[in-house]
Amino acid sequence: MTAPKTTIGRLPAGGAPVDVVTTVLAIREGLIPPTINVGTGSAGDLDPAAGRPRTASVRTALVLARGHGGFNSAVVLRAVD
């Protein structure tokens, strides 16, 4: 799990597309970007890539986006063989 907004900040209209591109690159490169400014304490079942990138074979990813005005969206991206 990662949260790209922790490193790039909130983008008014471009946040969701940046999240999708970040996810496509993570799938292609096998590298999960870091989530900065988050502790390594109890996160329940979540496993954030806290502080540094993490290598992983990413085959499927869920991208969630929320924004001002109440929009919510989700997209599932999958690697092609």
C-alpha cells in the first residue's frame, strides 16, 4: 500500500490521473513508491511502504480517489501477461 499524495501533495484536478500513472509504473517497474511522514506503528492489516520504496511483484492494484464536492472513484489495474 502507498499514498503518493504524501510526497507530491494534493493536486486540484490532477490527483487521480497521477495516482493511476504511479500505479501503472509500480506494476511495470515492480517498485512501490514510499509513503512519507507515516509511522510504523499499529496499522492493522495495512502495510504502508513507510519511508522508502519497496520492491514487489505487483500484478493487481486498486486505486481510490476522493475529492472536493464529494466525488469518489475506484479503478482496478492489472498487469498483462
